[in-house]
Amino acid sequence: MCQVEEHYQLEQEEEPRISKNCVKCKEATAVVVIRAGDTFCRNCFKEYFIHKFRAMLGKNRIIFPAEKVLLAVSGGPSSCSMLSQVQEGLSQNAHKRLRFMPGIVYIDEGGAVGQSVEERQKTVVELQNVLKATGFPFHNVPLEQVLDLPSSIVVTAPSQRPASNYKAAVNDFIKSDSSSCLTPGEHDHTLAPDVSETQTQLLQQLIGSAGTQTAREDLLNTLRQHLLVHTARREGYSKLMLGDNCTRLAIKLLISISLGRGAQLAQDTGFSDSRFGDIILVRPMRDYSAKEITDYNSLFNVPSVVKASLDTTTKERASIQSLTESFVTKLQADFPSTVSTIYRTSEKLQTAFQSLSSADPAHRCLLCVCALDTTVEDASAFKATRISEQLSQNPSAGADSALVPSVLVAVQPEVTSPRGQCCSSGVAGDCGRSAKGRGCRSYAGLADAMDVRSLLCYSCQLTIKDMSSLDLLPQYILSEARRRQRRSQMKEEISEFLLEDGDDCN
């Protein structure tokens, strides 16, 4: 039996020894530990970092020679490190020099987070001082411009580049001796236009109309993406380079699953995203972990700018995004293979909607421009959730038919005002619409909300559902929604005269 006085010595596992010398050159003293057993000296780590960036671009072969590429720089460590790699690749002494023409865009989101004009100008000046040495064209775009975008931004545009062979394009580029046009020089910076206080207030009302922090962050990401794509189209760029790293994409994958974006995972986390057609989004930093980027920026003095964001002052559990980020970060600290495991899973994902690349815009989400994932069978979780929601809004409409599934699918919520409430309260009588069974005018927006939701994917439906009013959405979204609704109504009216795909034309 065990005695109280007895002492037991448990065998402790020895921690893996880290070599003091570089694992590559075997001579210089190691200064960076990437993973257990992977130690690099300063020079070898720089070669490793640069090679990984070039290998990612060379393996995918999406960016053609002399093509204009817009770099989305937020001022954070990852995007600034990406900018440093592009600048290094375009230098005269670079081995296997990059062949595209870069530009820089910065989205000023200070108005959405409540910063003053002085604070926003200070951040822009700091970022301009960092980017001045690159010599690349710089576009400073305030987020308020998203309110004035054209409706074509949410429509997939055909690609302007003809299909060609990558090797043939490289050979033509070398023969034409066009390398001189890629040398960075002095370029005029596009200054941000003056933003009125009214526009800032409208933007804050739009972001604030979302009832939850999760919906606000998701809405802000969508608006930012729309503005980036619009800037790229306006300035003549065909590629948009993002600074998402491996750690960020691992977190984004879990966030997307939590928000119901499982069908869009391949586009949201892959190297390339062609949902907008003529503008392709690329993520060359997706092989780097956040630790690698931090070490590189620290060793080689890559500057970055710290600025406030929408979740700066929020708590850890304020949103699904911040909670997921905290979960993955803490798990990575105890289990170093967490991020890499999640990331490798994302590499294996493929979208099932690639055939819709040139399909009718009605088959794409009005906000995220991804293929709609709501066209599913009746016996699905999505349909069951929708039926439950409809019955909870108007239980009397489907109480008698609850046992008949075919009837349940056809249940539509009636737009009626609550008892005792009317838009003409305080005046004798009412507006007259409730007596005719059409509901009060103050609640007519419910039908519009249901119509708009039919144009959205499941995840964007959840975001719109948390908004207090759809009237606060930018006009380019509302106008495109009305255009799609009119087109759908017209198609329904003439459906008897249209030939289906399987019909015989003879």
C-alpha cells in the first residue's frame, strides 16, 4: 500500500535541445527559432523568407509580366512585410527579379471607428512616411467613399486579359526588354478627397445599425473589400494583393465556418479569389506564420503603423471573430502545430461552384459576390431553419398545416403591424392599410427585407438580419437589389414563353 511518507520521483521528459548554430549554413550563430529544431542565422533566415515569397508567386503563376498589381497595405506587420518583399524583388540586385508593376492602396477606416479628423490625418502621415521610400504609386482612400460606389461593384465582370501561356508571356516580356518600366521611381500620390461630416455620420450609422459586434465586423470587411476592388478597377489594376498570413487564414477559416460561410471557404482562404472576374485577389503571405513575420520585421527594421480598429476596445467575447482569434492564439501557445494543421486543411478545400464563374448575377450573393448556397433541397437544414423562422414570425399562418411539409415550405410571413400600433397613431383612425390586410406602412419594410435576403448567401443573411434598417445600406447595393428583383419578376411573368435547358427546340 502507498504510505503517506513515501515520495515518488516522476520521470520528466527532456525538452528538445535547440542548436546554437544555423541549421542551414552550420557555421553562423542562430538568431531565430522558427520551430523546434529549426534555427537560422540572420542571412539564412533572410534567404529563407525571400525564397518562400518568390516560390509562392512562381508556383501559382497568376501574375503575368508587366501586369499592374495593387498592394492593399493596412499598416500592420503582415502587409508591410509583403510590401518589403515586393520592394526587395523589384530591386536591381534581386535574383529572379519580379516582373509586375505595383501600386499601394490604403483604406482609411478612422471614420468607422470614431476617430477625429486630426487622428486620421496623423495616421495617414505616418503611413506616407513609411511608404515614401518605395517610390510606388500610393492611393489613400477613405472608407466613406464606399457610400458612392457604382452598382457594378457587386456584379462579376468579365476578365480583360485574354487567355495566354505564362511561359510565352515571360519570353515576350524578356524579348521586349521591358524591365526598365518596372524600376520604382517618383510617383504622384493620390491624396484622399475631403470627406464631409455628413458622410462620416452616414458611415457610422451604417456600421452601428448592426445589432452585434460580429455583424458589424463582417459588414465592415465586406465594405472594405468592395472599396478595394473599386479602387483597383478605377486605377487600371488587374490583381489585388492582400497581406493575409498563415495565422490569420487559420483563424479566418474557423470564423467562416462559425458564420455559415462553409461554401465560400476555398475563396476566402485560398491563394487566389476570382469572384469579381476582372480583379483577382491573391494572398502571397499565406505560407508565413505571424511569428515569422514578426521576427523578420524586427531583424530587418521593417516599419509598421499601429492604428485603431473596430475591435480595439472590445472584450474578448464581444464577437465570434475576437473569440475565435483568442482561442486559436492560446491553443497555438500550448500546441505549436495548431495553426499549421488548420492551414493545411484549408489548402485541400475546393469550391463546388466554379461552374458559376460566368453565370447570371442572380446566382451570386448581393454582398460577398460568392455563389449562392441557399439553392438547396427541401429536406435540408437551411430549409428547416427558414420554415421555423417563418412560423415563429407568424404562427397562425401555419398552425393548421404544421403536419404537411409541402405546405410548410410555401408559408410566407404576412406583413402586418402589431396590435395597437400604426404609423398614424395619435390621429383619428389609421392609415387604412391594416383594414385591407396589407399591414401598416411603418412595417412595409419587412417585405423588402425578405426580398433582399433572398438575394444573399446564408452568412450575409445573418448579417442583414441583425441590422435595424436596410435603408442605411449604400445605394449601390439597394439599386442592384431592386434591379435583380425586377428582373426576377419579369422572368417569372414570361416564364411560360421561355425554353428550359432540357426542352427540345424542334
